[in-house]
Amino acid sequence: MGERGQIKIGKVYLYTHWEGDKLKELLKTALSKRERWTDEEYLARIIFCEMVKGSQDETTGYGIGTQQHNDLNYPLLVVDVENQKIWEEETGYSDSFVLKETSFEEFIK
């Protein structure tokens, strides 16, 4: 089972097995630092560090990959650094579709 969720940033997928229900808040907290919004690599690390905070020594529950899971419990959160946008993408269908799109600024309000 689990509360599986992912954040996609560039070609990288950040995965949580247990905190998919908290993923939007974790992303909001990471972006609220207003650091490295234009640097995809650093921003990915900032987001992932927020995701694993307090669990850094655990060997399960989180992952970094190059593929989207097809059994997520929550919409995929896509971080578009170039356009400073975030959207929720419903997955698990033959075609994915965007549920909601917002700017970084609007997202952290």
C-alpha cells in the first residue's frame, strides 16, 4: 500500500512512498525558501531534502529516479523551472492531463 507520490523536475522524479498526501505542502515549503528557482539541479536537491527531512538515514520510503511510477495515489507534481510553473498531472490513463497549473509565486501563497 502506501501514500505514493512523485515530483518531476526536468528528467528526474522524486518519489515518496508514505507522504504523497503531504507532497504539495513539502514542495511549497521548499519553494518558499526562494532559493535557486532558476537552477534545476539545485532546486531538485532543495525539494528532495525537504521531502526526506528527519528521515535522511532511512533506506526506504524515498527515491530518485528517471521514470514515472504508474501506481501513484496522488497526481504527479511537475516543476517547470524554465517557465517558473507547477502543475498537477493526473496519470494512470492512456493520456495524462493537467489538473491545475500555477506560477511558483502563486503556489507558495
